[in-house]
Amino acid sequence: LVELGIAHRVDTADATPERLRAALLDLVGDPEVARRSARLREDALTEGGTSRAADLIEAELKGGSGR
């Protein structure tokens, strides 16, 4: 998610409530993050989302390709 530009990495040692709140507020206030998130949502819907993922997993378990 960090690589996709919709999250910040917060190391466990730095994960204070204040640091987490600051990171979250930074993300929700950034219009570019909103744009990227919307794009990822649309991509997931276009690709079939969870239904497609379930189909691929079931096909793999049955030994097929599902593609």
C-alpha cells in the first residue's frame, strides 16, 4: 500500500497513538491519496474483485488455471 501511494509506513517502535493519528490524518487529508484510492477501487471492481479472487482460488484448488 505504501508503494501504491495510499499508506505511510510506521515502524512498530514508532507506532504511538499520536504518530498513528498523524499518519492517518495526513492520508485522509490528501486529495492525491483519495484519487489513488478511488482508482484502485475501480481497478478492483473492473477485475471482478472478490468474486474473481474466489474463482481463481477455487480453480487453483481444483488444479485448473481459472484464467
